[in-house]
Amino acid sequence: MGLGLFVALEFAARGYGLEGPLTTLVRETVLPPKSGPLLYAGLALTMVVMTWRQRFIALGTAIAIDLGLLLVRWVLGVEVTHGHPFGNGALWVVLGCGVLALTRRTGPERVLLLKGVGLGLVLIAGRKLGDTWLVITAKSRPQVLDPYLAAADHALGNPSWLMGRLVTATGAIGFNFLDTIYGQLAVAAVVVALYQLRNVAVERRFPRHHLVRTFLLIGLLGPAIYMIFPVVGPVFAYGTGTDHWASIALWSPQIPSDGHWAVANLWPETPPPISAPHSIPFDTVTPRNCMPSLHTAWATAIFIHSRKGPRLLRVAGTFWLIATLCATLGFGYHYGVDLIAGVVFTLTIETAVRTYDRGWDPAGLRLTAYGTGIFTALLLSYALLPVQMGENPWLAGPLLLLAMLSVIYGYVRTVARWDTAQVPVREPQPHPEPA
């Protein structure tokens, strides 16, 4: 299934004259990768199935390969102007572990190592799939629905405009701090996942439920909504795009759009007036990736899965969620209503996964259905009632928050009951001992 999705997106990208995920993955085996830390995070996930000695060998090999490629580029005079000068070694080692598993391992050891490789590749390949999909949303959806969300966002007091002014006031320090948090979300997820998977090498099996599963489902299901509800975000639809941050940041954000397609230059100083919304044309490079906010969804998942960790991990999970919410709004990448949808989206997926683990527990099924209904109602209200919501903020705003809080309450209550009740769960089948 995963390979089929890769191939399908490769052909779809080629149809638009773009490089697909398979092409970019192959290129990054030699050329400077777009995200070196992400590749090393993928290697870290793969290493959860290894002994400490094997981990040191794998990491040392990856670093040696990177140093070798760095030396070759220096000798050839190749300057790394885009991407990172490191990370290729990590990808080589992950792929090498896959070859090693198929050629030198047998039985349960082969299966365990292949699962580790798959875990690392899920993170790496998922990023490539996501990048390709974002470009396809821009190419295939020439009209965006930002005026609908801008009107509905009045019900919440236009939080993106408020946070945008706050982040702008903090200058380069505030921007670059939040930009680091925003850009390295996957690395934060790996830290939590590594804690959850810390005993895999000893127990020789994966835990019943961990963060990577939820992360994967969010990344697979969320982008489909982008095609149904294409939105670019207030900094692009009502501002100057990256031009706003170029004069503030220590480095210019790597997000396309020059602001020429904006309805008006209003963000973050002046909220747009409430008027009859309509779709508007936009460029073919800015991703339509606002509804729902998947950064909010992923940060929420990190927060949830950090709750059973040590105090430092719980504090880090809380910090990352708050900082991500501030960044998504403060950078003008999302409207407030996107964030509410993102929280509901994550809790619904998390409930569904845990319900499956518990043999389709009835309480979990009810909450999954309820969360799905709330998410659908949010999308319909944004599309059909944005003006009424914006004109009646004291009614619509509390209703939006109550809808989200009801799903949060249902999730907390259901999980608490699961944690205290003795309910049969789906356990991984033990592998037979090798002869």
C-alpha cells in the first residue's frame, strides 16, 4: 500500500512537471538533503531495534559517510546553498539495514530489523510524500476558500491577527525561536517515540500503541481534507506572504508566494471585514494546507503521548504544543478555526486507533463517531455559516470551543476508564523461536 501511494504520487507529480517523492528520495542519497535532522531522526527510530553496540556502529557509519561526502563536495567546490550538508549518511544506513535484514538475518531477527527500517522510512518517506502532495494541492486547486475562514474566524476574535502582531513585535528573536519549533516538529515527535520504544531491543517486540502510528494516520488522512477545503492562510491571502518576514527573520522563510495574489494587505494589522465570502483565485505554488492544521494535530499527538513519560518529557510536550499553536497563528499560516479542527481531528484518530487495539471497544466506537461528527459539523459550519458566525461571536465562539472541549472531555474520560478497567486488548502475536 505504501509503495503504491509512492508510485501514484510520483506519476501525479510528473503529470504536473514536478519531481515526485521517489525521485527526491533517490536524489537525497547523494545530493544535500532538504532536512538533515529529519534523516537522522529516521535513523534514530530504526536503531530502537538494535543493541547499544549496533547503535554506535550505525551512527558512526552514518557520520563517516556524511564526512566523506562533505569532503568530496569541498574538493569539487560544490556549495550547499539549499538544504543541509549532512543527512545522506543516515539515509544510507537506514537503507543498508534493510538490505542487511533481507540478506543476513532470518526469522524473528529479520522481522524485527525490517520493522525498525520501516519505522525510520515511514518518517523519511512520509516527509517526501507530504512535500509532493502540498505542491499538487497548489497545482490542482486554483481557487481557495480563505474568505470563508476569515469570516468565521471573527467568532474567535481573529487570533491570527493578534498573534501576528505579537510575533512581529518580538522581531528576529521571537520569529526564529518559533520558526525552529515549527520546523522541527518531526524531531520532537521522534524524541517522544524513542521514549515509548526504548525497550524494543530488550523485549524484541514493539509496544501495542505508540506515537508513530498516530502520526502516520494524521499524515495520510489530513491532506485529503486539503483537496476538499483548500486554504492558504492569512499571511498569504491577506498579507504579503514571506515578504513580511524577510525583513524580520535572520533567514528568509522557505515558503513560496510573493503576496501579489492577496485580497488585500491587511495581515496582521487589520482584520478583514465580514462580508459575503466567495472563493478567490490564487497562485500555483502556495500549498493549500490550512484546513485542518496538521501542525496543531501533530503537536496535540505529541502532547498526548508525552503524558505517561517522565516529568521532563511531559513539560517538553506541553511546551511544544503551546509553542506550535503560537507559531501557526503568529506566522499567519493558519486561522483560529483551523486549530480547533486540528485538535478534534487528532483526538478522533487517536481514539480510533486505541479502540481498534481494544477489540473495537463500544465506548471508543461511540467517541470516534462523535469526533467524526463534530469534525464534519465544523467543516460544514465554516463553509455554510461563516458570516453568521462572524456576526455573532458571543454565540459562535463559545459553541466552537465547547464542541472542541466536548471531544477533549470524551477522550480524557474514555482513556481514564480504559486505563483502570481490565479489558482484553489486542496483543502482538509472539514469533516462534527459530529452530
